[in-house]
Amino acid sequence: MKYFLLSLGLILSFAIGGKCQTFYDIKTINTIEITFAESNWDALLDAEKAGDDGYIKAQSVTINGVTFNEVGVKYKGNSTYNANQTKNPFHIELDTYTDQDYEGYTDIKLSNEANDPSFVREALSYQILRQYMDAPLSNFANVYVNGKLLGLYTSSESISKKFVKSHFGSKKNTFVKCNPPDGADQSTTDLPNLVYLGQDSTSYYDAYELESDYGWKELINLCDTLTNNIGAIEKILDVDRALWMLAFDNALVNLDSYIGAYSQNYYLYRDDNGRFIPIVWDLNESFGQFSQTGTSSLNSTSDKQKLSYLLHASDTKFPLIKMLLSVPMYKRMYLAHIKTIMLENFDNKSYYDSGLSMQATIDAAVSADIYKFYTYSNFLNNLTTDISSGMGGPGSSSTPGITNLMNGRNSYLLALSDFTNTAPGITDITLSDAKPVINSTITVSASITNATSVYLGFRSSSELPFTRIQMYDDGTHNDLVAGDGIYSTPLTIDNASIQYYIYAENDKVGMFSPQRAEHEYHVITASDGDVSGVVINEFLASNEATMADQDNEYDDWIELYNNSNETVDLGGYYLSDDSEDLTQWTFPIGTTIGANGYLIVWADKDEDQTGLHANFKISASSGKLFLVNSAGSVINEINYSAQTTDVSFGRYPNGTGDFQTMEPTFEAENRTYTSVDPVTVQSTELIAYPNPASDYFNIDISGDLPQNDYVTIYNVAGNVVLKTKSEAHLQISTSGWSTGIYFIQYNGKFFKMVIL
């Protein structure tokens, strides 16, 4: 059953991974120009790298035409840095000397592709990872120094205090970079593998780097609990995110990670609930470029294809793997996560389409890069074909072709019994009250097959951990009939928004609904008598052409909807995008919203304009929105990831449903395609038909076709499904595509297509 067809309108609330037209837009190559006053800037950077690894002051850094004066710049990297090469990796810090940022970003990390002939390993890996856990955005940049082009770099979002604040709601807690401070090589014996070394913090100094002012005690407690008290681990570790990290690293043969020889390249942030959250970092050697597991060296692509999915499951040097997988439930969750990653990215070949799209974007820039570490031919071939290491990649005799590796790995893994065993089925999720009132108790039920245990995970805020309770098919616990395959549990609704998922398992394997849980989840929206069911219904964070305000300005907007049959007075209530300032903008006294009516607030920082204009703008990269009552209590909280220009994020069904991407419906009922009524996507330039489509659809384009013009198709999560050169007539095969909504982009416009 596809998510958008779930019964009773329980549409999946996606943690949307789509990209907007921002600094990290995957379809954009940024231009970064660094200017040093000193002609010997390279020697200065080399000296600082060899010494304190501090910043050299650049006279200016210009990003896409915007110039910043006095900026900190340094070389970064371990195996990819070399004082004798021209193209070294950079870390640019815009606010070293002056409080300044570009689109909210202050730290820019630029990788030089020294170990990746394909140029897409890092960006493609992050794109896959963001479907399952919080991870950096990533795209590409041409980098110039003193007017000289050094070449094409991968630009990835820094894991900084700004990152953890944005994703986890705080930034002042224990924050650990799990890399040896002096770097790792074959002689390194102090590794950030979470092995318990006793209570003396000095025993951990050479393996971890503390990014916060304190935290050694908390890190030691994590290591101690992991090894000596695994039953208490969920109190101090986000186990689900740890399992996603391990599943991702193993599935993608990402061995320059916790599961490899150096157990590195991840961060740990301790959230306000006292749990460490793992964050993956540095994916330039993903897809099998790194060969060392810590117990062996996988020198052939065939060996990497057959990497054991239970690597280190019995190895005390890898307690995060050994101890978590020793718990039967965690092992079954881990197996479910690996299978989800393989089916959603590799079995359907969608990763290959994404890789092709990225390479098409950067093709000319790679060709123009005279300091690249591989040939242009290597670049063209390595997405599919193994190549010799050439000038890059230490540790192996060849660099695997990404599809050669992953197609073989997909076939290998999915043929193993742990992935062919019959998994539980989860369908027909229902609520006894689809529009509950806060503080009421409802029943959550689901039809479950092939399961011995079923659980409901729920929470009232994205910053809280999920609580897991058992569901029953025993005729009690609000379950009407014992043994009918319908599992139920009562659930008290204590907040305006409840996020939840269902997990079922048998003695072999587990299954989640949604399958990307806990990163994605279903949502129950409850009403509060205080505002009679007024909710944030839809918003647009990047408005270029949908609707202008009274001054003909295309600004961000937020739409509220009144679910009740009475007019509601909102005077004295608040809107905010800041969890630390919930009373950021106040609705003027006398502001009302009619029965079953809509109200628009322009989020444009133009409070002097006529109408409702908030004193903040909506971040298009990711963020939160809050509707707050006059007592300061949150009655509606929306969490969202990166947004797409002129594509809104709204509730479906209107007023009560989960949030999903959609065509903007300004002051009108939110709608999506849930039927098979034929619709033709048409403009003066493009016609797409049939719509809905099954096995294929056609695109007809009129007018002159520019030489480098493309048609791009995105899924509802914002990921590129297909990018192809425009032609007068195209027939697009949808074989392997998931059922759902897609967006066709052509000539700056979006068109909706439904695949059945």
C-alpha cells in the first residue's frame, strides 16, 4: 500500500528531503572566489596546517557575487591534503573576524575530490543518507584563489553548533567529533570506537575531539553503558539513529566510518533529553573507495560487494555494533533498515539516475578542472566502471565503479535469508477519532500479518524521544476482537500534534510504518478548545511566482485554516519560527478567522506594510513554525526540511492531515491527486499525458529547444528521479517508480504528474 492511499486520510508526513534554490541546491554549481593580500598564501596555509591548523585571514571571499571582507580560511583534510598539490581542500569561516553569513551559513567545507574519480560519491551519499537521518546538505562549487581557478569541489554543510541547533533544538550540550585530533593512519591505536577505557578522561583525549566546553564525563558514561549496561542504552543514546548510521555505512560500503579500520568520521551531540545523537560526516570515500575494515582489507570490488552485513558483530573493538546487535529487537530493526535502504535506492536503480543527473550538472566544470586527480575519462566512467587508482585513492588497487559495486551488492544482500525471510505486513492504520481533542484518549489500530510483537512509537514534539508501547490483538487494550490480526492500543493525546510510527517484528526480522521511521512518521493533529481547531495549514518558503502581496512583492506566506464552524478571534496569539522566542510575532488585536476559513500571514519582515506581515522570513533550507496561544503555549508546531521554490508544504486532507509537498493553494482547499480522474498537464510550452500514468507517460514540448535544455523530474521528497535533454517528444518509462506524486520541471516551471 502506497503512503498517499492509506485509509482515512492518514497520509505519511515526510521529513522532506527536497532541495530549494539555495546555496546547497544540488542542481547549482556555486562560484567561490577567495582573495588573499599575500602572494605566498599557499605557503601560509601549508604552514598553518602543519602547525596550529588555524585560520589565515583572507582579504575577501565572494560567493555567487556576494563579497565578504576579512574571512578565515584554512586547509583541511587528512589523506586528501598534501602540501605539494595545487588543489587542496578548504574550510572557509565567514565569521572568524566579523559577524557575517551567506544564507545563514558561516562555515563552508570544500572537498577536493582527491579520492573520487566520479566526483559524486559525497553528494550522492549524503542525498541517500538524508532520507533516513539528519545529515549535511551537499553540492558543488568552482573555487578560485586570487583569480585562478583551482577546480571543482564538493561543498558540504558543516556539522557545527548551528547545525545541531537547527536539527536538534539546542547547541550548548556535549558535542564530540569522533576523529583522532591528530588524524588517523595505519599507526594509529587510539580510535573513537566507543570502547570503554575507564573513568580517566585523559584516556580518551587522543581518540576524540571535544567541540563543547565540557562533556568527557558524558562520553565516558556512554562508553560504559554501551559495554556494561546495554539495557539502559536508550536513555543515553538515540538507538534508532545509531542503527540507521550502521546500516547506511554497511549498505554503501562506507568503510572510512565507524565500521571501518579507524572507527571515525561521525559526530555525537547530546540533546536536551540526555541522549547522544550520531551524525555521519565525510563521505568522499563512500561506495567502496576505502578498503580497510579493521580486521581485513577488501581489495577487490567483488569482496566489497559481499561485505558481511554483520561485520564486527562479535568484535569487542566495535561495541556500537557488537552490543546493539546483541539485542534481538535492535538486530531486527537494523536488518529492516538495511533492506529499506537497498530497496529504495539500489534495487530500483534510483541512485544511478541521481548520479547521472549530478554528473550532467558538473560535466563542463570537471572538464575545465586542470588540477583534478583523475582524467575526464575516469570521471565519465567511474559511475559505472572500476578504474585504477591513478593519482588518488590510497589503500586499494582500484576504485569501484559505483553501479558495478552497488548492483552486485544489492543482488548479494537481498538474496540472503535475513532479507528474504517473510517480514511483517502493516496496513490499514486507523484512528478511532481522526480529529481528536487534546487530552482525549483514542485508539490506534492497524492490520498486522506475520508478526509476534507489535509496538507503537509516539511523541508530542520532534525534540523529544519516541516512547514505545506494545499493541495487542487480545480483545483488550481497546482491541475489539482477539486473534483477528487487528492490533490496537489506547493513546492519550496530550498535544496538538502527535508523531507516531508502528513497528512489528517476528523472530526473524522487523518492519516499520513508515519504513523510514523514526526519521519519518505519521502525524495525529488534535484541536484545542482554546483556538477551536485553528491550524497552520500551508506555507510557502520560497515564493517566486505563485502569489504577490498588496505591494506586488512575492514574499513567503503562511496560511492558517479554521476547522471549526465558528469565527475565532486570534488577537494576542503568536506566530514564530524560533523555539527560543515563541512570542516572536503577535497577531494584532481584532484579528479573526472565519468559520472554515483561511487567513494569510506574509512572512517578509515588512511589518509596516498593510495587512498581516510577520517580523520574520521562513527559512527555505529547514526550520520550524509555531502557532502559540496568548498564554504562550504551543498549539501547533510544524517541522520541515528543505523546501522547493514555488512548491508549498501543506496539510492533506485540508486542515487535518499530514504535511506534504503540493502545488500552492493560496486561501483555498489543499488538494492532491488521490483518484484516477484523468488530467492533462499543459502549458503553452509543455504537455504531459496521460495523467495519472501507469507504465509510461509522454511529454510534448513546443517551440525552439535550446541546446542545453533539460526536463527534470522530482519525486515528492524533492529528489531527482530523472533528468533528460529536452526533445519535441519524450516517452518516459516509469518502470520501478513508486506510486505517488511527481513534479516535472521545465523552463523554470513545475507541473504535477501522478504515477499509479
